[in-house]
Amino acid sequence: MTIRYDALTTPDAYPDVFKVPAPAELGERRIKPRKPGYMIRLAPQAAMEGAAAESAGLAATAGDTATPERERERELLQVQWGLVPHWVKSASDGRLRAPKLVNARSETVTTSTPFRDAWLQGQRCIVPMQAFYVDDLRSGKPVATRIARIDGATLGVAGLWARWTGPDGDTLLSFTLLTVNANSHALLHRYGQPGSEKRMPAILSEGTHAAWLAAPVAKAGEFMRAFAAQSLTANPVETKADKVRDRLV
């Protein structure tokens, strides 16, 4: 389970990797539940065109990495991390639920009440990040560990977004990260609670970004794969508590 991640530290990756204009402000570096983070989705008109293409059987699949002449327009939005389903009764109810809805299990997303509608309606997004964090509990105490690309490249994680509209017309956009099983992953199987199922974000290869956003719902599950372990690196992170302890020794 991922409950914090690092946002991009330079603006260039937004246009270079994710094909959207860089934001005016990068925002907070460390993203935690209920905090605003950036997501990329198809612009509303492009999404409608995608639905029409799907009905005609023309949408891309996971194996289709060719770049079309004119990619569907994408938009970059800064919204809350932690999904707020459209059916919650109030904003306060949504805020209470959000910390538990920062991750969605890809295997049960079609039947899980908080995420089912977003998945079936094709409300998919890409969450750009530099790294994500897991706890290493092998020593008996949690050691925050940063997982990143070994070459320093950015990560694009598959996600779902939702729009909640209140009785007064106020709206809240939010997103969740999709996760996959990591029990057999050469790197990520080491982390998390001993004896529990290991999970990791569904990291997309750069060549499948467009296909993920445009794929028909029936094909979206094909993108839920574990990212290659040899392309990732894990580094323990020194915390404030560690620094205080070291000064006392």
C-alpha cells in the first residue's frame, strides 16, 4: 500500500513525458492522502470522442504503442489524492473516506463499491511521480523506503478519478492509484507487513500512456502489470526521528 509519493521536481517532464503543458507551480513535493496532487486525463471532448471510438471498436489496447497522428488532447489537473465517490452525501463524509481510498486493488475494482463506477465509466488517469514510498519492516520497525526508477526517469502510475457534486453545486475532483499484486516481485515482495499480501502501484511504461487513457473498458485490465524489478531501486530514507536518535547516541 502506497500512502505517500514524491511529485515531479522539474517542469520539463510534463510536456516531454506526459504530453501536457507544465503547471505554473510544481506544488508540494511530498504528496500524502487528502493533499492535492497532479493527475493527467483525457480532456472532456477527447473522452467523448474516445467513447465513440470504443463503440466502433477502434480504441487502443495495451499492446498498441503506436503514436497516432493526432493524440487525443490531455489535461493536467491538481486534485485531491484519495477518491471521493460521487454518491457520498457530504464533503465531510468524503474527507473521512478519502485516506482509505488512496489505493484501489486492480483485481477487485469492477466490484468494489467506491471504485466500480469510475472504472466502468472509463474515468482513467495517469499520476506522474518521481518515486513512491513503502515501509521496510524486516528489522521489526518501519523504515521508510523510497522506490524510484533506477535511471532517475519519472513514473506514470495508472489511476482512476471521480467527481463529487454537492447539493449546492460545489464540486470536488479526486483520484486513486491502481495497485497490483507484488508477492512475486523481485524487489517489492520484501516490503509491507510480514505475512500479508504485497502490493505496488500499477506503473505504466511510457509507450502505453496514450493507450491506457483511450482503451475501452473491456481492455483496461490488460495494463495492470507489475513493473520490471530490474528497472527500480530502493533506498531507505532518514527521518527526523532518526536524526534526533543519532544526535543522542
